[in-house]
Amino acid sequence: MHILTLFLDGIGLGADDKSVNPFAAAATPTMRSLANGERWLAATGAQHSERAIFLPTDAWLGVAGRPQSGTGQASLLTGINAPARIGRHYGPKPDAQTRALISEHSYFRRLRQRGKSARLLTAYPPRLLADFARGKTLRSSIQQAAFDPRLKHFGIADVIAKRALTAEWTPASWQRHLKLEGMPRYSEREAGRLLARLSRKYDFAFHSHWLSDRIGHRGTLETGVALLERFDALLAGLLDEWRADEGLIVITSDHGNMEDLSTRRHTLNAIPTVIIGAGAQRFAAGYKCLTDFVPACDRMLFDHN
């Protein structure tokens, strides 16, 4: 049993409105196959099938205000209600209280302490890694939870060697925007196959994507649709390679945003959690909010009864 989590920052379950919601407009046959043929919308509700379980999930955690990435991601990867603990939703990066919470309760660290392998499969470009090292840029809550000085974050050499994927799944944007040389060339579908193979090296593998949140804040419907269609291709490749009995794929987020482009603010919508593979019913039992992720993973990785 191993678990691969695909995290998409800032995706919620919105209205069936093609004018503002990319999820209502994009051609996403693979995503729809994971929700009994339905689009990922607020009206879809919970969906159970032989292939997957689709669960609307609470991201606000009983705290007034709009959910934010800092505390949302911390809640996901500690199992602790971070906004309730610090008294507010906070983000995008974690504040000092949230960082302390992550330092003590990071699921990556706890898994390693219990003899399991855990790795963030997202690689970061050289300038960002340098900014982390000298303290110029704070890590996100996910990056903070995954960071271990002995392992370090994956970087450009790991993308070239195909040991990790960029946050955007393929190296194309690194070539286009960062002018980095020597990048391998492959499609989103091929990236999905690679992600499945890489995940087999670890008991718990996690890939984090951020562009969905950026589009929610200042993108267009067209860019949102294009992103979802790229993600759909990635999922198709991942499922081509994935063996149904080898473990679980979990798709999740931290708060709503990209599903409503009529606003540039985060939403109060539920987020989608999608569980694919053997044991999905067991993982999904009682799953209602972000803080249920860690206990659900523990059930699969440690409780063999």
C-alpha cells in the first residue's frame, strides 16, 4: 500500500455556470469518470463508484472568514485545525504560529519517524531554492511540512533525471519562462505515467500544483479551462500506469478559488476530495474536512486489521 496525493491549490465546487466556472466549461472526460460522469460542481454531491469516490469536503473548519492557503495546507498536513488553533484563517504563507504547528506535527516528519518513506515530488527552480536557503522567501505550508535538511527539496537536476516533476507537471514552462536548458520534453499524459512510477518509491508521495490558485486570483476563464484540460490529460496518463491494487491516489485542495472567476477572492465553497484505488471506501469513511486527511492516511498505512 502506498498513497499518492495530487494537490491543486485553490479549487472548489462551484456553480454550473460556464461563464465563470472553468469546471463547468472544460472538456475533462477523465475527471468526470471519477465522479460517475458528472462535472466537479457544487450540485454533484458525493459520488461513489467502482473506480473512485468523490467527496465534497469542508475547508472552512468552523472558523469565520475565507479559508486561506497557509492554515488550510497546514490543517491538511498535520491533522490539526490550524485556523481554530491560531484564531483565524491565514495565508498565503504560514505565519509564525502556523509554522510552529507544522514543525511539531508535519505528517511527512511523523511518517519518517515511524519508518515510512515520505516525499514531496514537486521540484523547484534554482532561484526559488536559493531564496528559501537565505530566508528571502518563506516556504508555503506544504513546502514547510515536507522540508527536511537531510533530503532538501527537489530541483533542476531532479527534473532532468526524471526524479521529480515541476509544479506545472511538465518542464515546458521552465524552458519558456526561466530559459533553463537541458529540460526533458514530455506531455502531460507522459507526466502522469512518470508520476505513478515515481510514487512507487515511497509509502507517501505528494505533488503540489499552484497555478490553479493564481488563475483564480488573476486569470481568465480560458486559462482555467486550459489548465483543467491539461490536468485531465495528466490524470489519464496516471491512471494508464496505475495498478488498481497498488494503493491510493488522492486528489484534494485547500480552499475554493478558481471555480468562481466572477471574484478574485477565495470562496466559501467546499473543495473536492477524490479517492481512487483499492481501499478507497476505507479511506473515505467519515471523511468530511481537511483535518480528516492525516487520520485517513494513517488508517491505510498503519492499520492492517
